[in-house]
Amino acid sequence: MTMQLQEQKQPGRQFKLVPDVDTDRNNSGWQLTYLDTITLLLAFIIIMAGIAGVNLFLFDDPETGLRTAVTGEHRVQAPILELEQDLIILLEDKIGEGALILETEDRELRMHFRGSSFYEVGQAELLTSGQVIIDRILEAIHELDFYRFNVDIEGHADSTPIHTLRFPSNWELSVARASNIVRYFVESGFEPERLKASGYGDTFPVAPNTDEYGNPIPENQDMNRRVVIRLFY
């Protein structure tokens, strides 16, 4: 705001400062121009990021009141943690039973399920209990569908040999288990291009299948017969 000297018609020719209303109104115009520029710049960044395939994480800045777009670590960590919290609520019973272990990293979330929640021993048909679990996972993903998570299903077996007409080895068994879960995702409306099935046989045990004398350890074998559902960017 600028001030002008205005002569007072009093003896001694005294002066006082009075606001120049017109000048103040003219000077406030730069603020509108600045806000318009920032808005256009933000819109341009969002458009270019969309073309480049970059996900933006938007948040409202409480200090400025403006919505801010952030790339980098922020766009990865926030949705993963939010998804984890949703899954903890939806799968609380499985976590309490010890049938589910959740692991999170910056760009992915891994759910380790004991195979008994999904299959009978030596079988690949998806149990009703497994379908319920997948339905809950899909519910959590749909809540955050904006972030477009991909899903990798890993099938794992214990070291007990299997030789059947359908499953000549644990490799075929683990692949069939992963593929059946993928099929259920697709039948539930999940986009096939965001899915992958991986079978690892008994090559990645989380605990020894046998003791030092070669005797099977049933508890460990149960842990190794597992399904891992990996959600990632």
C-alpha cells in the first residue's frame, strides 16, 4: 500500500499520510497473476506426469491451503502403508491365528499365508477359506484402486516328493496353486495384465523341512507349504 501526502487546510500547512486506494487495488493484481501461474504450472506437471506414466501423490498443504503434487518416495510409501493398515483390519483373524505374516517395503507389500488356508495337502483346488481371503484382499485393493497395484502370486511347496499323474513334481504343484489364485482374481474382475503367477517348488523354504537326522519336521513343512501374495508398483 502506498501513501500520499495530502494538504490540510489548517494554519502552518501541516500534512498527513492517507492511503491511496486506487494504487493499492492496482498493486494487488500481481497476487492473482501469481496464483493463476501456480495453478497452470501444477496442471501442466500433472498432465506431463500422466503422459510419462508417473503416479503423483496429492496432498493438501495446511499452511498454504493449496493441493500439492509430490513424486519420488512420497508417492510410494503412503499408499503401501495405507494398504497395509486396511489389510491388517480385514485379515485380523488370520494374523491372530499365525496363518499370515505381513511384510512391507517402500514399493511392495508381501503376504505370507500358510498353504492350509488355500489348499489341501498335495492339491491345488482353491478352498472356500482361500476365496474369502482373496475377496478381502480385493476389497482393500479396490479402496485404493487409484494407485493401480500389480499382483504376483507365488506358490511354494515343502520338500516331500510328489509323483502323481497331474503333478509329477513340486514344481508343477506350486505353479498350479499360484495359477488357480490368479484365475480367481481374474474371475473376480481384476485386470489380467496386472497379474503374475510364479511357482518355486521347494527351492525357497523359510524353515528346515527336516532335522539333522533327515526326519521331517511337520510344523516347518506346514510353514513351507505357503502362498505369497505380493502387491507392488
